[in-house]
Amino acid sequence: MKLPKASALSSGIAVSIAALVALAAPFLPTAVSADQAWPTRPVKFILTLGPGSGADIGARLFADRLSQRWGQPIVVENRPGGDGIVAINSFVSAHDDHQLLFSPTSSFTAHPFLHDHLPYKPADLLPIARVSNTIITISTPASLNVNSLTQLMALARAQPGKLNWVYESALAIIRPQLQTGKVKLLCVTNTVRAPTEPDLPTAQEAGQPALTIDGLVGLFGPTGMPLALRQRIAAEIRAVADDTIKQRLVTTGQLLNVGGPEDFAKSIDEQRAQVAAFAKELGVAELPQD
């Protein structure tokens, strides 16, 4: 009996395997097809802040647009309290890729220096997309008669121990006191000026670059969510982020600033390092975690 040559035999086997794979291909699940099918059911945005907050308004604006795009309802669930831990714990415990965290990074960047029993790890929050930057201001009582950050620091040095509080907050929070004339804004900590307060300098422009910090707000997915899916969601957020959303965010003290998962992750890492540097300067040690 004459045996086929090895090369012929190998070619035949290869053709047979290829044919079997081709026949079976429609029935084999793949990560790509699963990503493309997402979402397959209603999506939930879990928020660390309450109704009416800047993040809440932003979440609802994007939820409305994305719901139309995805053909699935998006529920916005506010779970404020516990320094953001209530919402984060709910999100992490769900183990559900249709439940996403919509949150300012300020809700968790300082946690390692404030809490020694965190129910989550930083790796549990996978960045999907940066959505906006909250406009953060430094202000003083109008009665203090201080018109700039430089004047405030000079007054503090001239009268040590007299000044015990300088208020740093989101512009949206301080706006009512600003409108009644009770406070005076000295600067924004953001890298750019606030469109609604064009004459207000940034911390960099006020001579204090170390105070520069943007209020990052964005969307996070659970562990295991593929990068390809996170990139696609970020692209769809960018696609719906039109001028209407941009202007609505501005009126609520926010700046539209959409970024993908890699860009968002880099921004968070930089902010974590900045918070750690502040803590070290103040002598605050990172607390050990269980």
C-alpha cells in the first residue's frame, strides 16, 4: 500500500479542519460579537451624588442620548452618602456589565487617606470615558475684602492664626452665595477659565500652579469589561456630545471634556499622585487596608 506524502497528508488535514471551523463558526461565541451586542438589556448609571448635582444633570443628559442610540432604557440611580462609598459598593457588588458607575473622581481619590476599611480596590473601577470637568473655585467671604489669591496669602502671612478657612468647592455649589454677594471668587483650580466667569483667573494665572486640579467626572465599568467595549462606549459618548449638551453643562458649572478609557485612566493616575503629594505635605499617611 502506497502511503500519501507527508505534505499531502498535512494539507488534507488542514483543509478538513478549515472546513469544520467554517461550518461551526456561526455557532461559536466570540468576544467581539459579544461586545458588539452590548447592551442587550436596560443599563443603569449609579451615581455617588444626589439629584440636581452637576454629575446628576450630566448623567441624565447622556443617558437620554445614549438610550436612543442603544435602543435600551438607561436608569439613573442616585446613591449619595458615605463619602461616595455607598454608590461604589453597590456598583462593585453588582458584578454586572450593564451597571456602570457615573461619578466624579473626587468621590474616591482621597479614600486611601480617609478610610481604613474600603469595600473595593482601585482596580474594581475600570475607566470607560471621561465626560466632563467640574469647575472648582476658591472663594472667601466678601467681608474679608480680599480681591485675589495673592492678597489672601499675604493677609494669612501677616496675621497668622486669624484665618482658619478658605472655601474650595464646585462653582455650582457656591453660586447661590455668589449671587447674594456673600462670597467673592478668587480663582478656579481648573486648567482653563470658566466660560461663565471669564474674568476669573485660573490658579496657574493667579501664581499658584500647585493648586491646579480639574474636577474629573466620568463613567466606569466593572472588572472584566473588555477594553474594546469600553473604547466603543467612549466613542458613542463622544458621538452624542453635541453643542446642546456642552452648553447645558456650562450652565451647571461643568466643562465638556470627553476622553477615552486610556486618557481617562491617565488623568485619574495623575490626580491620585497629586492627592498623595498633598497628603504627604500635610503629614497625612495612607491608611492600611484590610
